[in-house]
Amino acid sequence: CIGARHWQCILLFLGITIGYVNRVCMSLAVVAIEDILK
């Protein structure tokens, strides 16, 4: 059985990870779009 504190840690970790991956994907997409538009 997992306690509430563990769930908070897991959700926080997932949120930070998803946010970081999202930022990396967005920066890559912006670079790709700029290359296409040039």
C-alpha cells in the first residue's frame, strides 16, 4: 500500500518530467519550424 506522501512525490516527479520533456519538444519544434519557414 502506498501512502499519500509517496503519491505526492510520484505526481510531482511526473509533473516536472513531463514539463521538462514538453519544453525540450517545443524548442525542437520551434527550430524545425524556423528552418521550414526560411
